[in-house]
Amino acid sequence: MMKSLLFLPDISGFTEFIQNTEVEHSQHVIAELLDILIQSNIEGLELAEVEGDALFFFKENEVPSLERLLAQAEQMYTAFYSHLELLKKNRVCPCNACMSAPNLQLKIVAHCCDIQFINVQNKRKPFGKAVIQVHRLLKNSVDSDNYILISDDLRKEIHLSENYQSKLFNFNSSSDFYDGEEIPYVYSEINTKNLQLKPYSYAHKVNLGKPPTFTVDQDIQVSKEQLLELITNYKFRHEWTEGVEKFEYNEDEVTRLGTEHVCVVNGKHFNLVTVTKDVPAGVLVYGEYTASPPIVKSIHTFYQLSSIGTHNTKLEIQLHLEPKNWINKLFIEFFVKKLFLKNSKKTIEALKVYAEEYYAKEVV
């Protein structure tokens, strides 16, 4: 029987991340990162299991060459840290989960064996001593959370020298005892500075160079961080926005700069993208831009939040209506502005009622 590959990417810092951050956002971040790792599978690895913060891949009756195995590892490290850079640069939310996500790291453990299988709910899964060993190897004496570890069995199979070096990899040998048995391995820490990170989409700050068409404001008795969550988490939008039949968005994604969602009004779809702008220190801001509104050329809407007490926030909704031409500008000034102003006042009042009731329930 030919040997098979066992391959486990594991997100380091997961347990602490979940315990010390907002649960919903941390779950979204981890789900995004796991999906990124799955998408970066260039070796045709089969996914046996999603194990919380880790992925258990295998390749039956084939062990890739040294070059292919290291290329697969590099692909995953590159994709993982490229996404962390996006999370860092395009962050909107100030919660602990979103702020600390860029501190997560990735370790990969690889092993080979004569693979066995069991059937669980009509799905074949690797089974046996080697499967236990590769999971044991995740708990090792390597003084890092950012490395690739290759068992000695796999090292010999792919003819990897114990002190192999390249621009990205610098292997050292070590071993640990598991269940009374010593398992030797080689490992290499990963210097992320040597990764060719993929360019990411970065939504630059908006500078409109003129005051908003109008502003409405309201004092709301919740913290600015709590209020921002209700504004940026689209699952709450139908609770305080009237006239929208449906919001379409990625439910597994934390809102960040460049995030897109769709409002369906009277059967028409309006595409919106998350933007931001410069604000004074201590002020939070969330913005949306659409180039597909009726009547006007484009709309920028900014929600600006300032603390006026421990659990009290001044919210300003600032609307920028961009006219199509000078005739349209007059039409906006004398007719459209009045309609948008009326709707914005209803929106901010509905948000105040919902926010104060929602967080009052949490306190109880």
C-alpha cells in the first residue's frame, strides 16, 4: 500500500481569541480564515474534518514531492497572512475581536502513513495510530505559534534534509514524547516578512470637500461601540429601517471597508459599499456609498458617533446627495432634500428606540 499524506493547518491563538473577544465577530473571523485556507488548497487535498480552529486534510495513496509540499505550505501562509493584512487595514469595527484578529498565527503539521478509514455518517475519515500522532504533534515543544512541522517519517519520504534552508524555510530537528513514545520531527518557523503577500482591496477614505446636504442628530442612551454594532451588522437593519423589503449580504463576514450589501426597495436592487472618512480622535464613523440611487447621481451616508457619557452617544447621520447636473441640483434643493430629510429623521428615531430597547434587554 502506498503512503498517504496527513496535513493539518491550525490557527494559533484561537482559544484565547474566542475567550477574550466578542463571540459573534470572532466566529466570523475564524470562519473567513478557514475558508481562505480551504481555497488555497493547490494539491487536491481532501478535507476530512473542520476541527474548530483547524482543518484536517489528507491525500490518499500519494505523498507530494518536497517542492510541492513546501509550495502548498507557502500558498496557505501567503493566503492566511494576506487576509490578516486586509482585516487590519480595512477594519471598521472597534471591538476586541476585530482589533486582535491580526495577531492570530498559523501552524501546519504534516505526517505520512499507510492510511486506514472508518465510515462516519456515510463519510470516509482517516483512522488509526498515525491520525492520533499527527494530532498529538500539534502539542509540541516548538517555541513559536507560526511554523511548519514535518514528522520524521514524512521527512524521509520526501527526502528533506534535517537542516534544509531556503528564503522562507529554515528547518531544525527536534522530538517530543507522546504516550511514552518519542516522535522525531523537523520544524521551521515562518518569517512573514519573506512572504509575497497578495494585494488586497483597500477602500480609501472619502474626502468630499464640501459639507453634507443635511445632517440629523440624536442622543441615544447606549455606548458608541454598542450603537456601531447595530449599524454595521446588517442583520439588525430591518429593525430600524423602513421601506426596505430585503437586505442581501454575506452573513459570515464582519463588515469592513469595501464590504458590499444590497437593499431591495420596491423590487429594485441598490448596491452599497462601506466607506469611511477622517473624523476627530475618539469619534467612530461608518459610511455607505451608492452610485445606483434614483433621482440623484450618488449618495454618501455617514453615521458619526461621539460619546457624551459612559452609556450615551450623540449620533449624526450626514447625507451627501450628488446631483446629476445643475437642473437636478435645483430639484434636490427644493424637493428631494425635504423627502430625504423626513426619512432620515424617522430612521434615527427608530434606531434610538430599537438600540435602547435592545441593550436594555441585555442588561436584564
